[in-house]
Amino acid sequence: MAGLDFEKPIIELEKKIEELRNFVSDKSIDLSSEIKRLEVKLEHLKKETYGNLTAWQKVQLARNPKRPYTLDYINMLMTDFIELHGDRAFSDDKALVCGLAKLDKEKLVVMGHQKGRDTKENLKRNFGCAHPEGYRKALRVMQMAAEFGLPIVIFIDTPGAYPGIGAEERGQSQAIALNLREMSCIATPIIAIVIGEGGSGGALGIGVADKVCVLENSYYSVISPEGCAAILWKDGSKAPEAANVLKLTAEDLLKMEIIDEIVPEPLGGAHRDPEKTAEEVKKVISRNLKELKAKSIEELLKSRYKKFREIGALG
């Protein structure tokens, strides 16, 4: 495990502990006290490191390729998943998956951006950057969910919508704008969770929800730190400074009332214990679904509209 620069002391200590354990297993030597001492030191180092992360370090964790993706959460949390394909106009976008599933006994619609684990899969999934047909597919499935009275759970994880010529020719901005308008009046509960990157309109295109939650080491921003640095300072190396200025961390977003809840992650990030992270995500989904289903559709839509209209209000 290579790890990020700020994680290297932790990884080196973990490696040393593992080497000692392997050595002890081959020799009749008792090094338990030394191993215990190093384990205590490791735990302290982890708390000190991960408890004081900068905004840029959190962005780096959010991009970790070992973090659980949408299909991972679906497989860990849900049963009877049936994927639905196509926008009925152009094609099926593999960067945005949609389908029917069950969370315990709750029938629902689930969707989210999907990245790849290797180069081949990333090319297939377009690195989680959806095309207009992906957003049209998502809207089609959300409208179907409302028709059948199914709640919607959304996993957001994208650097942004695909900016290529083909996507622009097929109406990328119009597709996202349409989703923003239509999601505001989808007559069923919607929960959105940012599980990694929450980049710009690509994230917001499936992010108009009654409850917007963000994993502890994820980010949600109008632009990437690199893009912001390139525009403001004409220097991409200032991305760490831009990340701090953008106020894109879960803590900043909650303080500004842009999101509703922070989902805790295991120490070191979701990739260090995906199952535990999934348990926390399930708790958040179940609790919020119960709360939202207790409201009338009229109350739900009024609250959703008010929630987004108040974002960015001054005084």
C-alpha cells in the first residue's frame, strides 16, 4: 500500500509491526511487549494524523481508488438489485448506474456515479464522469420511482460531468439543468450521500435531495481545487490553498448548512474498513427514510424547495 505523503509514517509503522509478527511466528521469541508498544504508538499516530487533516488532504482521501464506490455500497447494503439501462434517446451511460433494490424490506430506487478500479474499467466508466444520457437516465428512473411510490437513494462520487465535445453537442448543461428543476418536484423521498468526490454540476445533477449527507473524508464543491487554482492564480500547484478557500470539507459544508449530516468514517478513511463505513451509511439512510416517509408529499416538496432556496442567502 503506497499511501499518500502524509500517511507514509503510518504505513511504515504498520509494515514494521507486520514484520515483527511474521518474525515471531517463525521463531520461538516473545516480542509481544514490543509489538504492543508499537501498536499503541501507531494508534496515537493515526489519531494525531487523521484528526488534523487539511482540506487538501481530505480531497486526496476522497480520491483514494480503494474507497468503496456506488456498486460496492449497493452490494454491501442492499439485495435484489436490478440495474436499469438507457435514457431512451441515445445510449446507456456506464458512469452513472441506476436500478431497483431492497434495503432490508424497504423497496427503493438506487443510483450513483461509478468509477473503475483499473484502467480498463475506468475507461468503461469514464472515470465516473457522466454524459448527458446518464443524467437523462437518472431522471427517467427517478420519475418512475415517484410513479410507483419508491424512495430514492443516491450515491454521489464524481470529479464533474464529462466536458467533452460529444457531451456538449448532446446537451450536457441542458440535461443537468433539467434534472435540477425536475428533482425539486419529484414526489417521493430523496436521500443523497457524497461518498467520495462531489464535483460541480456533475454532482448536483443528481443531488437535489431532501437530505444531503457527506462522508467525513469526502468533499462537495462548485469546482475542483486544481480548477480553482488554475482560474484564480493561473497555477495548478496552488490546489491545496484553493481547497482551503473553497470550504469544501464536510465540516465546512455542515457549518454553512449546505448539507444535513456528516457520515463518520473509520480512522484513516472508508477504504480502511468498507464494511464499517457501509454500516454507518445504512444507519443514515434508514433513519432519514423513516423521517421523510412520515411527511406528506406536499410537506416534503415544500421543505425541499425551501432547503435549496435558502442556500447562500445573506442575512
